[in-house]
Amino acid sequence: MTPEAQARLADLRHELHQYPEISGQEEQTAARIQSWLRQCQPDEVLTGIGAHGVAAVFDSGIEGPCVGVRCELDALPIEEQSVADHASRVSGMAHLCGHDGHMTMVLAVAEALALDRPKRGRVVLIFQPAEETGKGAAAYMADPAFERIAPDYVFSLHNLPGLPLGKVELCTGPANCASRGMRVVLKGKTSHAAAPQDGLSPAAAMARLMPALAGLGRGGALDAGYALTTLTHAELGEPTFGVAPGRGELWVTLRTVSDERMQQLVNEAETLARAEAATAGLGVEIAYDDIFEACTNHAEAVRILSRACQTNGVPLQLTYKPQRFSEDFGQFAKGAVSAMFWLGAGRDHPQLHNPDYDFPDTLIPVGAGIFLAAIRDVLG
């Protein structure tokens, strides 16, 4: 990639960074992607997939496999702390996970394919909405349009602070943990604060339930038995001194390496919550959101990405442990040979979802080059 191309793509990344949109609201981001893609003259551009998803198809017209490359459109509902000229211009929203960089890499792939189209088969560039909520990949794949472009192979990446800049980490098997947000609502009866005995407060039950839920998953080694429960929010009654509370709510994130262990953890947490509510004479409601299934890398896809790194001279570290954070990319593995690799953003780089995080522009040609080498490996 020429210095001119790198500068142009960095400018594009900065534009995407300035105008973030959170999950389910990526309409303008998708429009910017479509505009850029059409300059690359793919054979087809599909829009509105799974809400705001986009796909660009480069078709050789000759029979062969379909290779997909996937990135994410959405940003986070976090206020950015940055003095950069390209800092977010949208209050309370920012690209603090690097999806702006991921999109730019895949657009760089589109530019390269415009100059050197596949000799056989097809390449599908997948721009997926709503990754941060765990809903985007499933919605994208459930859209009727996906049947027309469903890939045989699909690759993705995520930048990774803490890993040396430009180094790749890759594993076979479990790659990203399963996780889900559990919401427990305890229902009693309000009363005047002067006569709490006339009501039914969930306060004591909440006080017992919080350490009990946290105790179900202490983390530890990332093996088949790994489980982590993280209390993220608690609310008791209303912010007033005159009312004894009649309602309490707890949010806890459940995290495991496998979907099977997740189901066990769900059963344990629900049993605990229902038992505590019954003991206290409270009603209980349990609901889930931000549901991510475990993400697993296919051995063949890992071999392809390993060769791509070697071809491009990118330092590669093979590992046998997954990342603790979750990814809905695992949905694509249900119909394709797939793998995600992690690309180092620097040992001392701010962590993902931190308010001062910013994607390193130097990674754009590295990620795009690995994707292109993987495509050529499959399609020749």
C-alpha cells in the first residue's frame, strides 16, 4: 500500500470516527460505506441487511468458493476523552472499540479487489451492524438477502491493546467467550419510610443475592469450567427518603468459554435468584440481553490466516486460550469455515471501551494485507 493510499484511508477512518452511531442506529455510517464502496465498482452492493448492514460482492463469474470478510459498523454509548482533530462530534457516542478501523481495513480490501479482481469464485465484504449488543450477526444472517451471499469461508479481526503493535495472535478452537446480561427484578411492596413493617422491601434479599451471584463465577483458568459473574448495576427503590422500597433490580454479566457451561451457569443463577425471592416472599422476574454465543475458530481457517501472516511477514503468535471478551462473529461459523484473529494495538495502548481509546492508523495496511492474502490463498 502506497503512502498516499495509507493517508487517504486514514482520512476516511477519521471521518468515520467523527460521526459514530451506536448499535441499531448505523444509518449514516452505512451510507458512507456505500458511497466509498461504489467507487470500487463491485459487481453488487446490497444494503439494509439485518437493518443497516451492507455487503459488497466481487464476482469472478467463474465457479469457486465464496470468501467473506466481516467488519462491524457500530460505536459505543460512551463520551470520548480526546484532543485529536478527528475526535467524536456526537455527544455521548464514540468509536472506542476500533470498529472505525476495522471498516477502513475492509474498504482497503475493496480498493485492492477493484484493481485485482478474484480469478474465480466470489468475495463478499460484510459490514455488519449491532455487534456491541450481540444482535447484529444473527439479524444479518437471518435477512433473506444473506442467502444470496452466504460465504463458504469468512474471516474477521479485532484489534487488541496489550499485544505488541502489528503482531497477530491466533488460536484454534474457542476464540471468544460466551456472555449474556442477566436482569433480576425483585418485587415487594412499598410503604411509608416511617412504617417499613407495612411493606415488603427487597433490600435484604438483594444484599444476600449480590455476593451469592458473584460467587457463582470467580473466573480463573480459561478452560471448559471457566465461569465469571460480574455485577454491573443495582437499583433499590426510588431516590427519596419518604418511601421504603418495594422493588429492586440487579444486573449481572455471565461469562463462560463454552455455550454448554453458559447454560449451566444460567441455571445456577436462576435457581439462586428464585430461591432467594421465595425465602423473602418476593416476586421475581428474570430477563436477558446482550446475548453472545461462544466464538470458535475452525482449524482450516486458522491455517489460512497463519499462511497469510507468513506471506506478509506479520509476526504471529499461536495460542490455545480464548479472549475473555465476547464477539457475535461466532454466528457466521454456523454456515462457514471461519476464524477471527487479534491484531496488536500496542502494549501500552488504552484498552477497548476506555474513553481515551483510538484506533492506530498504522494497522490499516496490516489488517487489509492479511485479509487479501487469505482471499488469494482460497481463491488463487
